Amino acid sequence: MKKRYQFLLTVALIISDFTIYAQTNPERQWSQYRGYMSSGVLDKAHLPEVWDVKTGNNIIWHLEMPGLGMSSPVIWEDKLFITTAISDKDKEGLKEGIYGDIGSVNDNSEHEWKVFCINKTTGEVIWEKLAYLGIPEQKRHPKSSHANCSIATDGNFVVAFFGSEGLYCYDMEGNLQWKKDFGVLRSVFFRVESAEWEFASSPIIYENKVIIQCDVMENSFVAAFEVKTGKEIWKQDRDEYPGWCTPNVYESNGRKIVAVNGFKHRGGYDLETGEEVWRMSGGGDIQIPTPIIGDGFVYFNSAHGPQSPILAVSNEATGDITLADGATSNNFIKWSTPRGGSYMQTMILYKDLLYNLNWNGQLDCFDAKTGEEIYHEKLGRASSFTASPVIADDHLFAVNDEGKVYTILCGKEFKVIAENELNAICMVTPAISDGIVFFRTQEGIVAVGEK
């Protein structure tokens, strides 16, 4: 008991120092899906290479969570935020693995949509809030839940999006500030409308604005709201198939632009006015991955149907930049590859290398500036991957649906340096904070750090 107390005290002192540092360094916060600017990267994190859930080796805490949620943990200072949807049948029909089932889970039970705030050091629940109570407006895919969207926070406000069940904003103590109802957002397979897969585009907060992308069967749009009041700043209609993409923001010559993935309408919108800056069509016709920002480019990937491209779009793009038939580049697309983009996973950019993980465990590494393929390797034999990878200190972490976490050394040589088991289904992208990596499994949250 004394050793555990000393350990927790040491961690608390580290967190205290980190909190002071982070107040002027928001890039150290994991403030939305995939962390700061959705990069998926946090260096100087000092994470362990090996751990053991069964023995407790390097397991700081393990918290069981009620309900079912596919949202990633989000962290600001010492607070971890996560969502879930709770019912008597919340885990029925959940199915991991590689399969082509487009059907929906039949669950008409009453659900509680909740937001949890958890102490990231101890795993203790600080507060929980009921956002909505009712029967889901949409059914979900077997690899989905009714709480797929990750939280977004700026250290003052916490924003949770539950699709058809609404958008909610709390302060850091859990007091509701405002909420919005957008009606039924039909997140379905566009070719078979009865295949309902539930909403999954996470909100982001940038310069006091909440930005959401809603690509659904009818009335698709992208919009920005004041984070403090919920007042609409702008809203732009989109002609787009249903998608599950989270937006991002980049800068071009002093102008801030919202980047959105898509099939009919991939593009950029002025952050202040919502004016369309550029657009293009083409790619996978079920768009899921988030755009990645860096090195003067916005990187996109998608996969479904006959196309699965990866594209490097200049941050100076304007107008319609759609590629001509057979072309792989133009004035604003530096390079692209017509095949190889992933269906589910968001890519990751690190030290001029672009990593792309596919749902069959295929890991590709590209030169981010030229598009040259560095390697093309496989993780596992028959493993399926739903979660996107993350990186800390030259270590890439990729977790498969069965809960095996592969640690790969970053660089031009493919090298797996560790394999660790979570002993639980895991289809959620991990989150990283100083000294801890958090995995959300079907049962709850596992916090891994040096002990």
C-alpha cells in the first residue's frame, strides 16, 4: 500500500508540472480525436514498450465502463473524457473481424447517452452526465455503437456529439452550457438505405469555434458554431454521400481553412466565413479517414468501391482540383497513388514519413514529400484492424480488433519491437498523454504507463 501511495504521489507531481507546462502548450493536450490537430502524435511521452494486463505490469489502472462506445479517450491536463451509450442490449450484435456484412443491429431498447470525466492518473470518475435518454433514431453497424464520436475540448468547454441525439456543450465541471438538435442524421450505406451504420464524425474545436461535418443521406452540411454560446457562425450545404469523416484545420498564407474528406466533395472551407476554397471528387465512396496536416500539404485517403487513393494536396489549393482521368498529379495535387488508401484508418505523418494502416493489417510507409513507397508490410496473419495508429517517441502503436498491440519502430526499416495483449476486443484509436497511453476496450479503459 505504501509503495502504491508513493507511486501515485510521484505521478501526481509529474502531472502537476505537466499541467503548468501544458497551459501554454496546447499541442501537449490530446484534445480531440487523435489528439492535437488529429495528428496522432505526442513525443516526449515516455511510454513503456511492454506491459501485461494479467499481471498488472505497467498497468496504472483499469476501469470498467458501462454501455458501449467507440469514441476515443480525450485528455486535457488531468481530466480524461469519454462517451458511452447504455442499455439492456447495448453490446448485442457487436462483431469484430474482417467481414462484408452491411446489415444493422436490431436494438430498439431505451438508451442513456452519457459523458464521463475521469481522473487520468487514478481512473476515478470525477463526474458523469446524462445527455439524452430515448430509443436510438438510427440503427448501428455490428462494428459500431451509438456513441462513436470522440469528445472535443479546449480546456474551457467539453463538446460531445451523438448524431441524431444531438450536440452538447459542457464546462469542465460538467455543467451543460448549450445543446443543439439537428433532427435525424441518416448515416446509411448510400446504395442500400436500410443499412444504417450510425453517426461517427467527431466535432473539433479551433479558435473558439466548434466545427462539425455531417455527411448524411439527406441535407449534408459542414458548420461552425461559437463554442461558448452555440451560436451558428456559418453553415454550408454539401452534395455528398453519407460519410464518417472528422474534419481538420490548416493554414495557408495566414488564412485558416477547414479540410473535409469526401467522395463527391472533398475540399476546404474558409474557417471564418464558410466560403468554399477548393474542391475535388473521386476516391473511396464510403469516406471515413480524417485529413492529416503537415509539410505544406493536406493528406487524404479513402477506400471503397473501385478506388482507394492516397493524395497529397497543397495547402495553397483553390478552385476545382479534381484529377484528370489517368492523372496522379496536377497544379495542386503534388502526388497521389490510385490504390492503397485505407477504408477505416486515418494516416499518420511523422518525420517526413507517411504511415497508412489498412484493416487487414497491411502497413505502408511512404515518403511524404514524393509519394515513394518505402515499405509494404503485414502485421499478423489473419488479424483485422479498426483503430487508427498513434505515435510517441519513434514508436508506432497499432492495435487489432482482438486487442493485440503491435509496437513498430518508426523509420524506413520495418521493425516490430513488441507485441502486447489487452485481452479484450479493441476497435478504438488509443489516446496518449504524458507518461500514459489509454486503450478503450469493449469492457472499459486500460491505462498503460511505466511503474
